[in-house]
Amino acid sequence: MKKFISSALAALMLIGAFPVASVNAAEEQVEPAPSAFNIEPGLYAHAALNSSDADAWQEWQSEHNEDFYEAAPLEKYFFLPSSADDSKVDIYNAYDFDVNVNGVDVGSKHTATVQYTANTSYNVSAGGKNYTLKFMKSSAEAAVYINNSNADGNGTDLMSYLNSDKSLSAKATGAIVTPDGKIDNTAIKKIKGRGNTSWDKAKKGYNITYDKKVSIAGMASGKKYSILANYQDDSLSRNRFLYDLSDAVGMPYASDSRFVDFYVNGYYWGSYLMCEKVEVGSSSLVNDFEETDYLNEDGTIKEDFPFVCEVDASAGSDDYYVVSSSGNKITIKAPEIEPGKPGYDEVKAYVLEKFNNFYNTTVPRGDIGSVADIDSLTKLFLINELGKNWDSGVSSTFFTYKQDENGVYKFYGSPVWDYDNSLGNANGISSEIRSYGINDYTQYTGWWCQYKGKGSGKRAGTNIINRICQNRNIIAAAPEIWFNCFVPAINHFSGEKLSGVTDADFYTRDKYYSLIKDSAEMNYKSGWLLYTGSWIADHSSLKKAYFNPETLTMVTDSQNSSYSNDFDGMFNYCADWFTSRAAWISSQYVSSYTPKTALMGDINKDSYISIVDASLVQRIIAEDITADTEQTVSADVNNDGKITIDDATAIQKFIAKFDSGCGITGTKHIF
């Protein structure tokens, strides 16, 4: 403040020394223009109308191949984010001459508002060349812009620098833009490459750390995110489906995520999934302990402490990992300690000891519940089984070691991560599959996890999910958890039995489609491939299946459904495979499951309907409490598929005997 006052006084003194006319001279208004990165001759569109922001600009561009070669450079596109107006856009002309776009003259180095109709082609003449220009607009939940034209200090643009070596990182400016046009310009403290096999693809993923906490389209505020390319998933949705499902079924540390469009230095890189990074800390995904919780106040190592680890066969010299007695590589994700720092060797030894103890209890009759949480381990197995996840137990298989409600340290199966090679997407390796004795890997029928990693003729293998799913405690828990947690969520996803409570965590397939469709169309039109090689399974046809709760059997369509080789076809194949797989699992578990019954209106399960139950309904509506499956069924008193104030009113009427019927319909079986 003192500096401001001094500057103001100095300005007043200067004013007194000049003619009055100079005081009244109007300042020239600066038009909005891209200035956060080096611009080239071309046209640029901003993410929002009438904005002075310098970061959220995109240059018109042509369709490219995997090597970014443009076969038709005279065919241009603006890939607009969901924040763009439906009919108008601000365009900056970076040419040295005027350009006319749809009847509007845009002066050189000036910005003008241009009317447009999405997916309509316009003719643009510039520099003696005739271009066609088409505007496409996204439906995604946000757009993420990151800019740095001098990432290495020697004039190298950000993506050229980062993509040359996964270990490299850089700072940047940026913008997070939501559909309502709000822009957050929090700077990027660090961006670097991420992924194992996915890093070798042309469309890559990155880890992003912001300077301060940011919220992306309603996600909890945090600093660290992973932005996933989903290059090998032509539906762009498999990770999102299974991350959100893990949240809906109550797995700890389910990564929240959003569909976003990704722009760097004015270039549209495609449709991505922005996720909470697997990270420890109060504002992170794993938020109930800190990285430093392995240390006592005097800097010595605690006798017991929490950690996060990953089974990752790809762990290498750059990773902080141990090799278990079973030969599994276990990467220590938190606390992650640099060589030579206090605790480096002690933490490795501690994690190795605890993981070996855990692994030894995974034998079929082992007391796995003494060292691990049965509920989350079972859900981790079921997520992998439902997806027929090729990477199950091989990589991206995370466990969190922490105290339970009684203060006992145990392993929890979470967070889930990396499911692009699941839900009928991957062929896998044929020789490896044959060695398991599997002949239906790409189909939605058949068990998977109990074979994955076992090897020909072996009774058991070292694959951790393979071992977990064959433990008697997990086998006993699986049918109940499947029907009580997974089936209601999947019924909501399919649209069969809608639930407002479930929708807070896991949407219907139609809602996911509406969020990703236009973004996906932009992604593929920009040049990314639908079919990315022999690793991807055939997605052209499928006989859809359903579980019939009356006959307790799986019913299969008599004829194949055909799927077009475009985003619509690939999304529908993925969603249909997903629900068909769930139907098959239900048909396998139903004989081991005794359906529960729920007394309508009895939210607290005390066998009475009272004012307490009406209050609980109101708390569920307000999201003050989270209802389990039985409570969700009980709270839907009027059986309309939603929990609303009408249900609480029905309970109150019943209690007051104002309306003896009042929608209280006895009991319901829960499937």
C-alpha cells in the first residue's frame, strides 16, 4: 500500500508539470489478443466472449496424422470449448493483412466478434490462399489451457520440450475455463509427462501441479492433477466409468475426474480426462494423512506409519520401489523419499515387510482380514473382474496402508487407476491368454481375475488380484457386495432404476454421452485415431445381455447389435459391454446371495417408521449423509426412482395417520 501511495503522489507531481491537455488525452483501448505464448500468422479464437484473458486462445488448425503432418492444410477448424457462445466468437487476426470471416472484416492485429453456426463451412481468403473454415464446439465439463513458448530457456515450446523426455518438467501460465465462461488463471508450478506404455503414444498424458488449489468443474480443490489422454480407448470413457463406479460403491479414495478439452500454446491436443492425482495430503486424493507422517517430531522414523504403494511390473531405476518375496515390484508412492534423505532405506524395509505379510495371507484359507480391509479388497477385485482389466494385478494396482476405525493398521484396496484396457477394449497377448486356459477374454462372459497371471498348469501365481479373489474371505463377501453395492449403481447407469443418490457419484450412460460426445467428435476430427492397432479388440458387434431379477438368469439378445466405426458406435459398444458383463456376473453370484428386504420408510433400520426416518430422508436429500443401498431403497417411499421431499412428507403423513396409505408399500427385495 505504501508503494502505491508514493507512486500516486509522484504521478500527481508530474501532472502538475505538463499541460492540462495531456491529462485529458484518452488512453487507447487495448483489444483482447493472445499474448501468453508466441503467435504465428493465423486466426485465433477465444474460449469466451468479451474476455481480456490472454491464455485461453486457440489457433485455427488442420486435421493432422499421428506425426502431426497436415494432409489438407487449407481445411481449417476452430475446436471451441464448451464455454464458447453457441453463435458468436471473438477472433484475433495475427496476419499482416485484413481477413474477412463470415462477412466480418477482422483487421490485422485486431479482434472482432464473428457469427458462426457449428459444423458449417465458411470460405476465408488470407494471403492469396483460399481456406475453408469449420467451427466445432465441445460439450466437455471444462477446458484446460497451458502456455509456455520457452520451456527450456532456449526458445523450445512446451510440448516439444516435455514430449522429448518424460523426466523433463516446466512451469507455465494457463487457464481453466468452465462452460459458464468463468476463467481461472492460476499458474502451473510444474507439468511433466506421465504413464508407462501410454507415454510411447503420440497423444500423451501429463501430471500437472498448480501454484495454488484450484477446482476443476466442481471437483474438490487441489493442486495436483493427472490429465489422461485415453489414447487407446476409442470411447474415451472407460476410466471415467470405473473411477466413478468405485466412488458409487464406497471405495476409499476414488479419483474424481472430468472430461476436458486440452490446449497448449494455442494448439488443440484433444479430449482428455482430468483426474485427481494419486497423491497424499490434506488437499489430495488420499487426504487423511500426510507425506511426512512416517517421521517423529525429532526426525526419527516412527514404529508404524501409513503409506501408499503400487504393484507395478514396469517400475525402473527412476522409481522408489522394493521387490517383494514373491517377485512383485512394489513402488512406494507415499512417502516418496529421495536417495540419501532420512528414512530412505527404513521406509523401504518397512513397506517390504508389511507387503510380504499381506501377500502371505492371500492364500485361499489365509486370514486376510487380520491385515487388510475385506470390503475394499473385494471391491477392488470386483472392479477388475467387471472390467476384465488386462492390467489387473500387474500395474496401477494401488494399496493404502493406514489405520482402521479401531486404530489397527491394515491394507485397503484403493485407489483404483488405469482402466483403458478394460470393458472389452483389449485383445491382450494371445499366447499369454492361451497359457491361462482362457478362450473368451474379449467377451463379457467368463471369469478373469482367477486366471490372470497364473500360468499354464499352475495352481496359483504371484499376481496379487489373482490371489485375493481366491481367498475364502473375499469369495464369501463378493456376492453380497456385488448385489448390494454394484448392481444398484449399474442399474442406475443403464437407466433401468434411476437413483438421485447414485447420480451424485455415478451418472447414467446417457448423461456421460452428453458430456463427452461433442468433445470426442472434435478429438477425432482433429486427427486422433479411433482404432489404434492390433491391441484393440473388435468392437463392431455384440449380443447384449440383461439380468432378469424375476427368473434370476441372464437373458441374451437373439441377434447381434452392430456398432458403427465412429465415436457413437464405440461409446455404445463400451456401455453395452459393461452392462452385459454385469448381467453375467449377476447370473454367477445369484445362487450365493440371499436378497435383503427393506421396509419402506424405515431409513434407520429399527423396524419402526418414525419422525427420525423423515428427518433422515431430508438429510439424504441435502447430502448431509450418504445412504447405503438398503436405505436408498427404503427412502424412495413413493417408488418413483428418486428421493425427494415427497418421500419425507409421505412418512410424516403415515406417522400422523393423515393418510394411512401414504405411499408406504411394505417391503422390497433389494437386487
